[in-house]
Amino acid sequence: DSTNGNAYAARGLDKYQLKDFTGAIEDYNKAIKLIPNYGEVYDLRGIAKGELGDKKGSCEDFNKAYELGFNEAFKLIEKFCLEEEKK
């Protein structure tokens, strides 16, 4: 269903687990477009971006996830983003 953001999020997770990080990001983008306040998907997209070496994009997504109330994202912000900000 092309209007179901949850379906895109689930398919993105499947693609991530298959190490298709680009495909996962594409599905997460579609999920976010349909459900803009979907903090957990920002977090998942950030993880996939990190796998592709996009640290800046990854941290932007972690911060957006946290801003939207997905508090689990803070652990990733601490681990991957705060050290960079100190430099």
C-alpha cells in the first residue's frame, strides 16, 4: 500500500537487515514523507546512513528522532555525535 508509512518502515527494516542500506533509506524516506513525526524511523534512517559512512546525516536524523520524542535516539547521539561536536 503506497499510502502506508508503517509498511514502508517495516520494509526498510527488512532491507536494512539484508544490508541493503540504500534501499532501507529509500523506504524510510517514504515512511517519513507519509508520517512526518515518526521519530523511530528517523532513528532507523540515521543508523542506515551511518552504515554508509554519512555521519553528518546520521547525527541529523538521530537529533530529529530525539526532538520528536524518540528518547532511545539519545544513546546514539551520545555514542556517535557528541564527540564530533566537541572537536
